[in-house]
Amino acid sequence: MDAGTATLVTYGVATLAVSWVLLLIVSWKEDYAWGLCTLFLPPVSYLYAMLRLDVAGQALLVAVVGWILIWMA
């Protein structure tokens, strides 16, 4: 793995982690049960983000950017 690929993967994973933290904050503010689901079942939390785009759209957009960075690597 060359340096460029490693950098893109690292930034992509870091961006996904940031999106999960944003989603964690939004879901805890919205509902206690969704906060627990986000904490313990992260894939389910992205389903919540797709269902509640008005509230969690920013976190989902950050996750998409993270996946694009990983895909570019």
C-alpha cells in the first residue's frame, strides 16, 4: 500500500468515525432508544439517519464523504 492510498483510507475511516459521533449526538437528542441503538449497533443507526434526513442528514452526508474517500483509495 503506497502513501497516497494509506492517507485516503485513514482520512476516510476518520471521517466515518466523525459521522458516527455526529449521529450519536443527534440520536441521543432525539430519543433515548435510538441513542442506545446508535451506541451499540452502528449499522442500525445509519438506517435511522436515512429515515430521519431532516435531523440526521448532515451525519449521513459526512459518512458518504468518508466512503467516497475509502473508495478512491
